[in-house]
Amino acid sequence: MPERFLLQILRNLVTHGILHSARGVDGGYTLDRPANQISILQVIEAVDGPLAAGVPDSQRFPEHSQAKLREALDRVTCLARQQLDQIKISCLLEKANSL
């Protein structure tokens, strides 16, 4: 991974209150909050932006079909957001430590 790309990801995580950065010899990055208060959704959205369903506009489908597809994808996105918000970083750390 290019260093520039990694630094941009780290900056985004700092901006969104997930990481804290410190300069200097003993500097680096640490979690800004306890791991059990940071969800996977927060990390994803800090790096990639809001999780939202994208529906391409298509002239092939009638408008009412496009509206139904948008509604269905919005429901799926809402459920995915809820599930990802329930998974905390601490859960992933616990599993990694037990390997």
C-alpha cells in the first residue's frame, strides 16, 4: 500500500474521532476512544464516506420499478448499517487475541 494512501486513511480516522495522532519520537496513532465504543460502521464511513445504496439510473426500467428498487436497496442498506454499527472493534480484537 502506498504510504500516501495509508496516511490519508489515518488522517480520515483522526478527523472522525477514531484515532488520535501524536507527533515526535514517541508519537504515533492510538484509538481516540475505547475499542468497545467504535463500530465497524464508523470506521468504514470514516474511510469511504457514508454507506448508501447506489442505484444507477436506467432508461430500461419503468420509473415505478426504479423507485421500488431504490426502496428495496435503501432497506438493505439500513439493515447493513444497523448490523455494522453493532459490531465493535473490541469484538474483533478479542477474536484476534484468541487465535
